[in-house]
Amino acid sequence: MAVDKPIENSMREIDPKTAPIKDVFGYLLAGVSPRPIALVSTISSDGCVNLSPFSFFNAFSANPPIVAFSPSRRLRDSSVKDTYTNIMDTKECVIQVVTYDIAQQVNLASADFDSGVNEFEKSGLTPIDSVTVKPPRVLESPFQMECKLTQMVTLGEGGASGNLAICEVLRFHLSDKIMNDGSVDLKKLDLVARMGGATYCRSSGAAVFEIAKPTGGSQIGFAGLPEFVRKSKLLTASNLSLLAGASQIPSFAEAREFVERDKPLSAASGYIVRNYLRDSDHRTWLQLARTENTMTAYEQIAKRALDDTECDSQQTEELVTLAWMTLVYAHETLAST
């Protein structure tokens, strides 16, 4: 069900068949972003090592583990790069991730050096032996994948045309520094992603947030939202999505007990009080809304909770519960006055 909110958006229509290739390339880089970066090491048939980053890169299968990247043709003259030639000759490569610590060195490795130049030497990155393939790994990258080429899909012959290198991962190498109880800790990994132009994105700090995947299929969805919630002029579509993820709407009795109980603050409501309302009394934060006694005042409390759900799943659940209880309590209370 669509949200009852006006959408004002003037769109520019572009036909990629008639637009300059340079512009099409720029649109893709800007719109399909941020993109993970594959730092790919290869070796030529006569033993020359090459290292180059590619941001047209992703994973496509876990069984078998398949990743793919695109060593595209050069825009200026349609020529292929050393990475393409090497991997076609040897059918091997190592794909490393790019972290913030090595981003500048990786950028240096992306320079268009003459064929046969060793980018390890140019960038100051350290080559180390692989286990199952001939190309070396990058010591400074904490996540490395030794791969074999399974298929090269040619997507065009002109400048900026892609070549999709589909690779099977033969061996993972994961640094202990990024592990946490057997899993990769994404905050410790501190990845860098590519965007348009000279812009990058760092996946750390406030840029990393959690959204719990819906499970069970019992969510009420947008169609199940009460009209007074769905037609709110204050709550955004993102706010409504969080409310729509609930399996049921609390009753007025439950909401009244939640709002009027005189108990210590939960972690979530306490966070809102300390950071937004500057008060530590559980009853006082709602009293601010009671003073004005309008639905908008109560919605502001709910919105503050829903806007601050970029946290762990337990705290998010508490914040959504707080928002639902406040909204139901406010609607029923105001309707009876």
C-alpha cells in the first residue's frame, strides 16, 4: 500500500544509446554506489606481477563461492588492461578487499602505468606467496581470496565496455584482527567503497548500522497500519516501515500501562530522554506531550524514537515498542476527550 504522502520529484530522462559514453559511465558510478573494491593481483605468463583495483565487483554465489569483477576496456582507446590479459592467460588471480588503512596506496596502484610495471613496488604494498595460485597476495589486506577464472563474459568491444571475470574462490585468508567469535567483525574490517568521481565511502562509525531482517512473515505491513498512523504528516515512510514490521498493534490497555507505569527507564527510552529531552524521569518525557495535548506532540516523541534505530536489534525493538505505545496511547486518549 502506498503511503498517503505527496512526492515531488522532477526526473530527467536519459537514453544511454544517444548520451555520450563518458556521461553514461559517470551516471553508473554515481548511481550504483557505494561499490565494494576488488584489489586484484595477477601474474603474466612470463612472470610479471600486476596489481589493480576494480569497483565493478561483487559476490554471486556461496556454493560454490563465486565472485566477479570487471576489468573494463579503457575509455580513451578501447584497449584492455594487464589484469584482463593476465587472467585470460593464466586463469588465476587473488582478490583482496580494500580497507581505510590502505586506501591511498590502492589509489596509487590504480594509476595507468605502462604494461609490465609492478604496482606492488609503486604502491608500497607487500606481496606474499599464495597457497593454491601463482599470483601473490597483498599482506596489508586483512581479507584475501585466491581464485580461479571460470568464465570471462565479454560485454562489448568499445571504450568502457566491461569484461565480466567470473571467479571461483579456492581459498580464503582472514586476519585474526578482523575476527570476532568466528565471524568477520565489519567494524574492525573498516572497508572502503567507491562512489562517483573522486568520492569514496568508509564503512565505519556512524556509517555502519543494523537493520534486522524480517522473519516469520507475521508483520502487519503498511496495509495493517491504523489510519491515524498511516496519514501522519510527521512520520516518514522509513518511520512507518519500522512500525509496519510489528506482528501486532498493542492494545490501549497495554499502551496505558506502559506509559503510566512508574518504573525505571528502559535502555531505549532512557537514551531518548538523555539525548533529546534532557530529562531522566520516565513520566516527564511524556508529560511534555501532555502539556500541549495534541497528536503532533505525541508523534514527535514517537518519531524521535524511530529516527534513532540505527543501533543493535534489541534496542531497536525497544524503540519501536516505545513509539507504538506512545501513538496508541495518544490516539485513544485524545479520541476520548
